[in-house]
Amino acid sequence: MSALLSLRNVWVEYGEKIVLEDVKLDIAPGSFVSIIGPSGAGKSSLLRVILGQETPTRGTILLDDEPLTPECGPDRGVVFQRYSVFPHLSALGNTLFGLECAQAPFTARLFGAKRRAAVAEAEEMLTAVGLGDSLHLYPAEMSGGMQQRLAIAQALVKRPRILLLDEPFGALDPGIRADMHALITRLWRDYSLTVVMVTHDIKEAFSLGTRVLTLDKRRHDPHAPHRFGATAVYDLHLTKPKPGCADKDDDSSITIDNINNN
Ligand SMILES: Nc1ncnc2c1ncn2[C@@H]1O[C@H](COP(=O)(O)OP(=O)(O)OP(=O)(O)O)[C@@H](O)[C@H]1O
Ligand SMILES: [Mg+2]
């Protein structure tokens, strides 16, 4: 099977505390994986190990069948719930920064033709997320929804193949969330992304995802709450019409192909 990302018996432990226990997961290219689970289950920890920000205590993660490099590579982009943009840089500056770091790792500055090309790419990405008219605004001058659009542009400008989202819409009003759902579905399709999104909103998990994974503890020890970690207790593969063809609020066409409760 050709998984893009493969977690093989991954454990994450902090001292005595076991957070993730023996997670086995193959993520197919082009899938949109929603991750749900109780607070503290280890959802963000799972994203951090996929991002390469943290190394699992045990187990391996393969990207294209190769062990993941320890640092966060350009193939993975990330958006957190909030505060992932730099307050002292404009929308354009924030988006350019990622490109400058990737292309000029020591100075984070590009000059001449390279800079012009980077500015054009950043502008194109800001337009794609709906911020084409806000290039020179600073985060403090933007709404929460605009800041999340900017965070998405910043993550996508490096053209990652995998986009990791940690409750990216959790702080937004319902109307703005619906716009963001349409945006992320469009970007997922247009840029052929593989998305892994953590959310607390079960409806969002099912309406956006092609697969919904529930992280939770399979065993509890009431006397030692940290003795057991969480793992994927439910893994639902969904079939749905191609994005953009269905009303985004209509979940009735979802069928569940496969439930793995191993
Ligand atoms: N650096 C760390 N050192 C020690 N414990 C940590 C560390 N990072 C996370 N933890 C612990 O790991 C557990 C899982 O945390 P994590 O943030 O992954 O949960 P989560 O599922 O994302 O929760 P939430 O839904 O509240 O965001 C928690 O008990 C947390 O306290
Ligand atoms: Mg979290």
C-alpha cells in the first residue's frame, strides 16, 4: 500500500506520563483526515510528531517510505488555532517570511529577481485565500477569520504536500467558520493537499474529512491516570461526492466504508 505518511507503533511519553500508545496509522495521499477526541487525548502531540517538532519516544514515522527528518520540512505546513502569525509583519511580510526562510536560510532576505518572484508568489497565495486586497494590513488590523486566512497562506506558500491544522477554526464565529470550510475544501482540492485536521467540532470533522479518526484511551487505570496512552479507537473512512459538488451543510450523502475499531 502506498501511504504518504505512515506511523508505525508510535508512542509519545513525557516522563511517567504516556500520552500516545502504539499509534498505527497509514495516511493516503490526497486524504482529508479529521482527528477528534477528548481534551488532553494527545491530538496536538500527534500533530507535533507528524510535523517533526517532536520525536516519538518509540516507533517510526515514514514519509514516502523514508524516515521523517527531525526538523519541520517544507513538505509539511501547519496552522494552529491562533497566534501563528507575526504581529510585526504585514500580511505580505508574513507570507514572504516563510519563502525567504526556505530560500535564504541564513539571512531570511531575498533580493532582486528572486525577491520579486517571491513577492508574486506571496501575493498569489494571499489572493487565493481571499486577502488580495489586504496585502499591507498588519494582524492587529485584521479580524480573527482574516488572521486565519493569513496563517493558511503562510503555511501554503511553501507548497507543502501535507497541511496540518490544529483547531484552526475553533476561535471563529459560525458564519466565518462556514466561509473557512469552503476555503479549506477549495485549497485542499486545488493544491492536491493531504490534510490532517484536529477539531472539537464533530460536524466539522465529518463534513470536511474523508476519514475521521477518534483518539482516546482504550484502557484507564483510575489509580494511575497517566499509565495508559491514547490511540486511534475509531477510524472511519467516508465516501462522499467530490468537494464542491455537494451542499457543504448536507451530510446526508456520507456513507461509511469501513470502521476499524481494533
Ligand atoms: N511538553 C509537554 N510536557 C509534558 N506533558 C505534556 C507536554 N505536551 C503535552 N503534554 C501532555 O500531554 C497530554 C496531551 O496533550 P495534547 O496537547 O496533545 O492534548 P490535546 O488532545 O491536543 O488536547 P486539547 O483538545 O485540549 O487541545 C496532556 O496531558 C498534556 O498535559
Ligand atoms: Mg490540542
